[in-house]
Amino acid sequence: MAVMKITQENFDLEVTQADKPVLLDFWAEWCGPCRAVAPVVDEVAAELIGHAKVGKVNVDEQPGLAAAFNVMSIPTLVVIKNGSVVSMSVGAKPKAEILDMVLKETV
């Protein structure tokens, strides 16, 4: 599954009700570090097919979701499991760290 675009409208279905962990990447077009981490998030999504879902939240288009997660800096990566935040990280991270954030929640 490719990276999903997460909005207020699909958040409950795709994230809250998900039967597996969900990695959310809070980002914006104008954010250099966000653009740098985007291909890494895409690679992580490809590797996690069947184990976790991966979604992107554009903070400019979805300010309500950004506020709900107290996102103050981007990129912010959030892992949600069973509707609750289990991990949160601010700033660009290497692929191994992002995978570790998610994989520890799949067991």
C-alpha cells in the first residue's frame, strides 16, 4: 500500500480504527527537512506493507489534526496503535530509526 493522505475526513477510519500500527508524517510543502525525509517515509511504507499503515498529514491543509497532536515543528512522526499515540519524534530521522519506531509496535 502506498502512503495515504490523511485528512480530518478519513482520520477516524484510517487511523483510529486501524487494526495495525499507523505511522503519521506531519509535513508541509515549504519544509526542507520534510522534503528530505519524504522518500525515506515512502521506503518505510513499502517495507511495512501488511505490518503497519503509513500516512502523511499536510499541516497547512489539516491544521486541526496538527493542533490535535500538538505539532509545533515539522517533520513530526507519530506512531498510533489502537487509537493511541505510542511514539512521537520531531525532526528528520534515518530510515532505521523510523522503522524501529513502528516495528516495535507490531509485536
